Amino acid sequence: MREILKAENLSKDYLINKKKFNVLRNINISINVGDFVSVMGPSGSGKSTLLYNVSGMDKMSSGEVVFQGEKLSELSEKKLSGLRLKKMGFVFQQINLLNNLGILDNIIFPAQMEGSQDRKKVKQRAVALMKKIGIIELAENEITQASGGQLQRAAICRALINEPEILFADEPTGALNSKSAKEVMDVFHTINKEGTTVMIVTHDIRVASHSSRVIFMKDGNIIGEKVLGELKDLDIELKDREGKLSKWLLDLGF
Amino acid sequence: MILKILKHDLLKKKIITFAVFIFIMLSAFLMAGGSNMLITLNDSVDYLFEKALLPHFVQYHSGSIDQVMIQNWSQRNENVKRQQNSEMINIPGSKIFINSQQAEVDTVMDLSFVRQNESFDFLLNLNNQIISIDQGEIAVPIYYRQRRNLVPGDNVVIKNEQFEMNFIIKEFVRDAQMNPSVISSKRFVVNNTDFEKMKNQIGKTEYLISFQLNDPARISEFTNQYSQSGLPQKGPAVDYKIFKLFNSLTDGLIAAVVILISLLLNIIALLCLRFIILLTIEEDYKEIGVMKGIGIAASDIRKIYLSKYIFIALTGTIGGFLIYLPARKLFLKNIILFTGEAPKSILQLILPLLTALTIAAVVIVFSIIILRRFNKISPVEAIRLGINAKSYFNKNSFSLSKNNFLNANVFLGLRDVLMRFKLFIILFVVFILTTFIIIVPLNFLNTIKSSEFVRYMGIAESDIIMDLRYTEGIQDRFEQIKTYLANDPDVLEQGAFVTSRYRIINQEGLVENIYIQTGDFSKFNVDYLAGQSPAQANEIALSYLSSSELNKNIGDKVQIIIEEERREMIVTGIYQDITNGGRSAKANLPADYQNASWYNIYINLNSDIAEKINEYEALFDNTKIIDQEGYLAQTLGDTIEQLNILTIAAIIIAGVVIFLITSLFLKTLIARDKAQIAIMKSIGTSIEAIKIQYITKALFVLIFAIFIGTITANILGEQLLTIILSFLGASRIEIIINPIRSYLLSPLIMILIVVSTTLLSINSIKKISLADIKVE
Ligand SMILES: Nc1ncnc2c1ncn2[C@@H]1O[C@H](COP(=O)(O)OP(=O)(O)OP(=O)(O)O)[C@@H](O)[C@H]1O
Ligand SMILES: [Mg+2]
């Protein structure tokens, strides 16, 4: 198995009123190509912070993150943003679309920034993604003309437009009803099958049961990991995996 | 909540709010200064004229006069209040040495030595007292004090081969008639005894036949009476209107420019204010909506903001006025020097305060109008959307997905400007104004400096101009020079012209004087506004001022009295002339030596001009020999120099304004766009890419503005220059543009300033991080 991402003694602290808050404490984690990792844990345990730090979006306080053999702490700002643009996709908890662009423009924005792609093909890909995720009718809309769930799905399309090697998603289904949530998880499942590594933060056991590994965080530490193995058949295995997972989580006090 | 919003508003926009304050302050400062200049100028000129007992009509005359005849005529004329004949000794500049330096070698100035007048037309000192001079002392025109940095105690020597006389400067002459540098005569005051000693030893004698009238309004009637009186008139005649115009021209223009700059600054302040208010509305849209939702009236919310802007307007204006008070003298320095200080009038104290307060009033009214938009915010919409989604353009018609060619960052920059043009208006208008501020003086300067400009002055283009004024035996000398030149192999061509005084029948059928230049106009011609030069003996061309005063156009007939007979002549052309008061004519008549006032010979050379001038100067006595460039330098030198300084100042001011506004605007814009920038960065957009977006915005606005600014500057600038010069007798000035400076260098400088300012101001993009997203 080839490793794509590794965190070694990753720590992050914030200074608030001259008091240090350790939000991440010596995190060690290794993710292989093709993994589907879920991060769970109570609110405030540092899940989002972990995603921000392993994706190089935020500066870690100490430790190291290695992405495809490159130490993030040694990369320039320019290299880092290049990595995020081309090799990583990110779905934010707070959606974070650009509010002066329309929905379609938001989705193709990263591709145009990347610059080397044929613009017609990018548009075709964007349309295909929107179809798959069920928001094609919103293509021409402003972001003020869509619901929270629709915007969440547009943000997922944006994260996928550059065909990233790893997709980070922070509560991608938080704002969705169960039907839309299922559609989104189906998409994640498919791209994972096609070889994209996925790392998602979720509170939802049904969502987590799609993944191959589940990590549990508390107070900035990883306090447990459950390996579920590859999900082969969505319809048959899901119920069973959910059961195993909830038992494990109960033991951890979730 | 209201307090919270206000605090937020002030903190977030503290720099630009401070800038508004400064702009209002400067605007009020300059407005007070400029209006004070105007009122003081008016008062001082009037006061100076009163103290000096300025004549209403002055006839210059070279040659002898019959005092008794003039006195008798004056006593019989009911218009005349007082009459006086003053003798002047006209000495060439090359024979006058100030602090052992020659005064001016080939000067266009007529330098005259006089004694103090007895009954009016007094020559005053810098305290507006009538100068009285002891033997060996001299009073020198202010013009030279300025040019040579003279102080009392410096010495003046006049000498020629047989005669020499030394003077110590006692004080400086404030000459109500001849102060301005545009007037080409200057008077030195000496003691009566010294004057008598000089007479017949050096220079030539000239007379000023001056009149004060009972009713100055009847000046044109009197001018007519004098011209028909048969009294001496070998020389130009001038009247008090010209004195007043010329005395006020330079400082009046400067005051106008100061007021103009004040207005420009005020416009910039208003634009900044509008920008702040728009941003406030955009940012606090939600809060304002919520306040409305919980039942606070829009007018109450508005009052809170308004009170803030009223406070800024009033403190700014009062601040500006307070700085103006001690700086007052600075504005008035030149006026006080040249025209002296009149007793303070109430208006001088009140007017500056009033004009400064109008600045505050304008700002307040403007804020009230803009704040009306608060009414339009609907609570439901505001709470639901949070952002003000209105835009002039349909966003979809300018969508990133339809952009097939442009670089995405450039496209996003352009798109943002078009979408949020309201925000960018401040930048746009400021760039237009600054383009204007740079281009107009640049074009003026280039026009006045260009060799073609002499044609507007009524002078034909040539290498050397000889100017002979009336003296004994002048006619013979004129002929001698012509013959000499005809035999000089270095002379390519020469054209000789005699200007004589004729009488012409004016619109009301009255007889008037007119100077007609006679000669062969096929060579050394001036530019014609319309028509062409006279060729036949019954043809005449009129200067622009003559033609408009006589109300004659091309093809019209005028009647001239030649050898006591009326002769009808056809107007064939109209030309511009700003020499000798601008009223002249040209005709192909035989020279009338009897009434000749001056003679000109124009020469084109095929050898070194300076050498030739030296040669001719040694050969021909009593002849002004000037090269055309020197002529320009002396008559327009001061103006060009002032304009040069003005142009440099304009470029610096414009540069500073561009720098200030661009950086203020971008800093504020970046602060406003923080969350969006943070999102872009987090999904992998590089800092460089975002910088390109912002540079595109600034440059797009700039280039668009330069385009519009340059066009308006070319159109309005030409009209502006025409208005100014039409006072002097040129009705149509074609702006001569130096394309490299106006169309290449100045836009390039602006682009350079904008790009570097933009780069400097948007450096904070680097520091924007993930945490900034959460602010939204
Ligand atoms: N910029 C910041 N400055 C200071 N403290 C921060 C900052 N961002 C996060 N924190 C703190 O770090 C801790 C972890 O936050 P984080 O957002 O990672 O939690 P989370 O596990 O994602 O929670 P949730 O499930 O609610 O999204 C919290 O206590 C939070 O208050
Ligand atoms: Mg979170």
C-alpha cells in the first residue's frame, strides 16, 4: 500500500489572551492511497483543525505533515497553494462559496485558476458533476438563490472539479436531508472506488459506515481507530457496518 | 446595537474616514485662501490706483511736445479733470548696469528714467507712499527686485561712451501703470537734478501725456476726441481698463487655480464619503435590516450616521479655516508685493469664513442625499440574504463559464469592476480628474513653448526681428539698414514693415485711431483665423480684436482716412494679435513715414543668429534687435516659467492624490473582501493570482479614466486656454500636443504609480488566513 498522507506528532495551539490552547496534541496518522477515512468526535475536539492542518491550509505549531513524500513545513506558500489547488479537494463545514460568483462559476473557479485545462472540457465536467449530485437545475443561479443543502452540494462539486487525489470534507452532509445525504455519500463512494482518497469529518454513523477506517478524536487527541475494511457492496454491507460502528462508539463514550 | 455599528464603522474605515477629514480640511483651507486672494486683489488694486491717482488715459509720444497747446485743449475739453505731461528718458538695457551687471542686453522692455510726477500718476514705494528721491539715489521697479534679488543699497550705473552716472538704490517702485511683467515698459525714479543732468547725455526723451477724467466711464468718447485733436500721438495710447486687467491677471489666475484645486479636493472628499457610506450599507445591510425589523425607524438610523458625517464636515472645515488664519499672508505675498495692502475690509474677514463653510454645507447636503438609501433596505430581504445582491449587470451574461479567452484572474478583475462599479466610481472619477490635472498644464506649456505660438502673438516667424521706434532721422536709418541687409550674403530674406497710425470710421460713424502695418505681406506672414493677407491696394486685414470691435468681417468694407481722404477698403482676412493691446490692421499701402510709429524688419538667416545679432547691434544704433526665441523668452518667459512650475506641481499633486486614493481604496476594498480572499486562498488560489485580480481592477479603471480624462482635457483645455488668452486678443488657440508626453509618458507615469501603489496596498493579502473566513 502506498502512503499518500502522514502526520507525525502534529500539534496545533492557539494563543487566546496569552493563554495557550492545545487544540491538536501530537497527532500521528498515516493515510494510504485509496483509503476512506472518517473522523468522528465531540464538538470542539479538533476535527476541523486536523483537516486544515493536514491539508496545509493552516500552519501547524509543531510536528510534520508529509503529503506524497513532501514535507509541508518545508514548502513555500506558493507550492502549498498549488498542492491544494491541483491535488486536494476541500469541502468546508461553513460551505464558503464565493458570493460574487454564480453557482456554476464557483464550481469551475478552481479549474480556471489551475489554468492549463481546456475550458470547454471543464464546463462539461462541471455539468456532469452537478447532474450526478442533483443540482444541475441551479447552474445559472446566484448563490443567494439556493438553499443551504444545495450550496453544500455545489461546494462538493467545486472540490471535485480538479479531480483531486485526496478529498477532505468537513461535515459534507450536515445540512442535508437523508435523501440528499445518501446521494452525496454515493458520489464519495464512487470517486473513492475510482481511486481518490477521502478524508471526511462527520457526526453521522451512517455516513461514517461508508469508510474503510474511522478515527475518533477527543480534546485534540486521537483516542481510537476502527478499521471497517473496504466497502464492496453498498446495499448489503452498510447495515452491518453501522451496527459494528455504533457499538464501538458507545464503548468510547460517544 | 447602534453604537456597535458606529464603532465598527469607524474602526474598520478609520484610515479613509481620516482621509475624508483631511480632504475637507485642505479644501476649506484653500477655499478660504483663494477667496481671500480674490477679494484682497480687488481691494488692493483699487487702493493702489487711488493712492497713485492713476491716469485714465495715457498717450506715449516720442518727439517734442507743445505744452501750451495741450493745456489749452485740455481746458476746453469738459471731460478732462487733470492733465499732466511727464518727461521720460528712455535708455537701452545695454547701457544700464545693476550691481555691475548689464541690466538686459536685448531687452523688449522699454526702460525709462523719470522724476516723480507733480499732480497725479504717482510712483509709490512698497508702503504705498509717494516716492521722493535725493540726488544720487534711485528707485527701481519691483520687477527687477524680483529678477535680481535686489536690496536697498545696491547700485545702478548708467553709462555710454561719454557719460556715466552712479546711483544707490533707495527703494522700489510700485508703479500702478507698469507693474505687471506683461507690460513692456518700466519706470526708474531719480532726483530732478540728476534727471536734468542725464537729459541729452544718454538715451532719448519720450513723453507721457496723461489725463484724468471727470467721469472714467466716458473713456471711449475721450479717446476719440483726443485722436482727432491733432495733439502729439507718436506712440501707443493706453487706458485704465488695460491697467486694471493686467494688474489683476496673474494673481487672479492663481486665485482661480487655488479655488479650482479646492473644489477638486472637495469632490474627492465627497467621493470618499460616498464610498464609505456605500460600504457601510453593504456591510451593515443585515444589521440595519434587523434594526428596522425590530421597529427602529429608518430616519433614526440615518440620523446616527448623519451626525457622524456632520461632525467630520464641521471639524474639517473649522480646522481648515484655523490653519488658513496664520497662513493667510502666504497666499497674499505676491499681491501685497506688487499691489500693496489696502486697509482691511469687513468682507476680507468674512468672505473666507463663508466660502469655507460652504464646503461643510456641500458635504452635509451630499451625505443627506446618499444616506437616503437607508430607506430602501427591506428588513426581510436583509435578514434572509445578508448581502446586497443588486448589480447593474446581469451576472450570468458576464460569467466565468463563458470566458473562453481571457486569463481567469484578469477576467475576474474586469468582472468585479463591472459588477460593483458603484464602489469603483471613486477611483474612476479621481483618475479622470488627475489625468485632467496633468494633461491640461502639460498641453498649455507645450503650446506656449512651441515656435508656432508666436503666430498667435501677431508676429511672423523669422530668425531676427528688428524694432525701430521713432527718433530723429529714423527714416534714413531704416533705409540704411535695409540696404545693408540687402547686401549681406548671410541674409536669406528680409521683410520691412512700417506701422503708422491711421484713422478709421468705426461702427458709430466716429473716427478712431488704428495702427496699420504696411508692407509686402507675401513673405513673413502671420496665421490667419479666416481669409488671407491683403494683396491689392484696397484690401485690409484686421486683427481679431479690431474686427470684433469694428464689427467687420471678411468681405465687409471699412473706411480709412488716408491723406485726408476717405478710402473704402475690403476686409480680406482676420488674424490674431496679442501685441500692443491686440488692436491692429495690415494693409498693402505705401508707407506713411509722416505718421509712422514703429518700423520692423524681419530677417531669415543662413548663418549663426547670435553672431549676427552682435554684429547688427554694433552697427545700428537705437534699434532693438531680438531673436525670436529671445523675444518669446522675454515676453512669455515669466509665463512659461510659472507654467513650468505649475506643471511640475500639478504632476506631483496628481501623483500624490493617485497614490493616496488608490492605496486608501484598495486597503478598504481588501478589508471588505477579506472573507472572499480567504476562501480563494484556502482552496488553493495563489497570492500572485489574487494580486493579478486586484491589479487588473485598478488598471482597468485607470485606463478607462485616462482615456476619458485625456479627451476632456483636450477639449476643455483648449477652451480654457482660449478664454484666458482672449483677454489679450487671441480668440482661437490650437492646443499643440506633444504626443510623447501627453499620450505616452503621462499615462505611463500614472500606470506606474497605480501599479506600484496597488502592489504596496494589497500586500496584506499575504496575511489573510482561514480565520478571516469566519468573520463573515
Ligand atoms: N482560530 C481559532 N482561534 C482560537 N481557537 C480556535 C480557532 N479555531 C478553533 N479553535 C478552537 O479549537 C478547538 C477545536 O475546534 P474545531 O473547529 O477543530 O472543532 P471541531 O471538532 O471541528 O468541532 P465541530 O464538530 O463543532 O465542528 C475549539 O475549542 C475551538 O474553540
Ligand atoms: Mg468542525
